[in-house]
Amino acid sequence: MSVSSVSNVSAASPVSFQDALQKGYARASQTLRGIETIEIVAERANVEAGEVKEYVVDLKIVFTLEK
């Protein structure tokens, strides 16, 4: 039997939502082991002077707890 936990992470990128997701995963994987799934909970963009300046994703990261 395995036991999992959830960590909520927000990540941002000036490039795209996909890039923000990759950055969020890369950062989370530095400290969390056993990542099983990532759910994108929300996406939003920060706008400045009529232009998108930053793409932001809120992630729910599920990982297995070690024994």
C-alpha cells in the first residue's frame, strides 16, 4: 500500500503556459520525490499595457510518501 500527498505550486513564464508548467515541474522535482501526477488547477495571464507579460499556472502535484 502506498500513501500519497499533494503539494500546490504556482509557476510563471514570460513564454507560454506550457513553459510555466515545465518550470513548475522542474522546480518541484528538486525537492519532491515520487511525483505521480500533475493537475493544472488554473491558468491565468498577467497583462501590462495591453500585452501578455506573464503566463501563470497553478498546479496540484501528487507524490508518493517514502517509507
